[in-house]
Amino acid sequence: MKKVISILFFLLVGISRGNAQDLKWGENSSINWEKLSETTNATYNTYGMWLLGEDSLLFEDLAIHETPLLLFDVDRDTAINLIQTGRGPGEVHPTFYKRTTKFSNGNILLWDSGHQRASIYDRNLKYQNTLSGDVFNQRIYQVGLINDSTLFVSGSKKARFEIVRLKRFIVDEANIINTIDFDDYGELQGLNNFMHRQAIYLANDGDRIYLSFEFSSVIMGISEKGIEFKTSLPGNLTLPDFHENSPTYSLPKMGEHPECSRYIAVNNRFVFSLFNGENISKWQQIRYASNFDFLIDKAKHTKNLLIYDKRDGSFINEIELPIESKFLAVSGDNIFYFINSLNDKTVLFKYLLTN
């Protein structure tokens, strides 16, 4: 057992003298998944999942209309706290998507796209404050922390990402310190279709925020300085073309474009993307015509995990998960959480990765 732990620490924490490229994650003979637990008590109709503590997960659950955000202790198999719906301070919209990023002290910034509100909570979901400022005088699609004093913002006013200094809970246009214009990067031009700005997943750590896209294989690392890395490997799948002369403001219909990232997570050394990469065929659509909701849910699941070096975005490898999953969280170097909802129930799995 001590030998196994030593090997795992050597590979995942990074005390080896080699670089991240030397890690042979993709060799199935060296990858072992040990299931630690599973539960059906955590979530029912999952719309988001984020790691807040060593063994605590925050879920957005559309099945629970009055308290759609739930903090769950996996080890004790019980709820810790809830956030209820409403328009008051700290309350949330019952349905629209949320995004969560973390401060260095463990507090979280929760972006509620329904209420168009960015609020701060402590690690136990106790409400702290709500951000304000003229940056929010537009339709906002994404808000996340780059670091404790800097925000990543994607809004409707201009075709760009904005990097904004946060000052005493105020987010003003006067404090924009950098921008990333979509037309400057071929892989981002599809974001001129504002619908794709909603279909972005966020994860942050240290001084960066990391992005993945539902309809592109692009992975990005962004700091205060702008883009630190941008890669579309291994799929080289870009967002659908957007034509200004005949714009179509919608997401691709099923079968028109490959399904790409399902979710993103980050730990001390790596960025992880759940990646589908498949185009739903006409045959599959016919096969599931009488149960189309199942096909939609099936398309959200994948067994493919892409791994990148968080320093420079270098693609390391792809490994196969032990189960199909539509959400992902990573605790430390080797604890993984997955959600599977394909068997008439939603199951949260906790796995240990060993070599």
C-alpha cells in the first residue's frame, strides 16, 4: 500500500523531475479506478456541480424549485445547507444556469444568470454580499473570479471578454484592465453568436480562470494579462461559423455539430475536461424518437476525460472514466466525483484514481 501511495504521489502531485508531458495517463494498464462510494441522496435533476471543500459539493438542482442550490457532505451522505429561491439578498432564480468560482479563503462567487446577480457566500453557503457597478448595465452571460480582486466578464454590449478589477464589491467599466476581442481569434469568432457565450463552463484556481465550451474543443487559461494559453487539441473542433450578414442566434440543432465539453475542473497541476466529441446521428435520433429526453441526457454524458497541463495548456492525454458522467469535480490529486443519470435515477459517485 505504501508503494502504491508513493507512486501515485509521484505521478499526480508532480515531485518528479520530468515535466507534465511525462505522465502516461492514457495507458489503460496504469490507470485504476476504485469506487469509494455512491449515493442517490445528493441530487436529482443536476444542472451544475462544484467542489467547495474537501468532501463537500454544491449542486444546482432543477428538481428542487424552492431550494435549487444544495451543499452536500459526501462522506456523511447528508445536506449541509440550502439556498432558496426569491429576489431578496442571497436568494436565487429557480431555473437559469449558475456559475461558481472560489476566492482563496474558500468563499465563493455565485453568478445567477436568471437574476443577473453576482453574490458572495462563505464555504457553508452563508450569504455575504452582492456585487454592483455599471458593468452589469447590460445582459451578462458569464462572471467568474480570475483572482480575489479580478473578474472575468462576458456580456452583451461588446463582442469580447472583459477583465475587470473588483473594488469594494463594485465592478465598473472604468476598472476594465484588459479585453479579449472575439474577432482577434479564429477559434472565438463563433462567440459573436451570443448563445454560445452562455454555453461556457468555468473553473478557477490561483490567478487564472479556465474555460471550456459545449460546442468547441477549445480550452483556455486566462489571467489579468489576458490569454495565457489556448488550445483546441485533441479534437480541433471550433464553434459553428457565425455570419454577420445572415446571423443565426441559436445553438446547433442536435446532429448538426459535435457535442464537445460537458464540464471542466482543475486541481493543483491539471485542467480536466469531460469531453464528448460525438455528433448525434440521424439513426440515433430515430432510435430514440419515442424517448428523446433520454437521448438528450445521454448526449450530456461521456466516459472521455481530457487532461491538460494548467501552466501552458499542453494536452497530456485522454483517459477512460469508470462510468459515463455528465459532471465532474476533483478533490486534491486523486479523488474524483461523477454524476450519472442514465438509469432512471441520478447517482453521485466518488472514485479514487490509482496507478
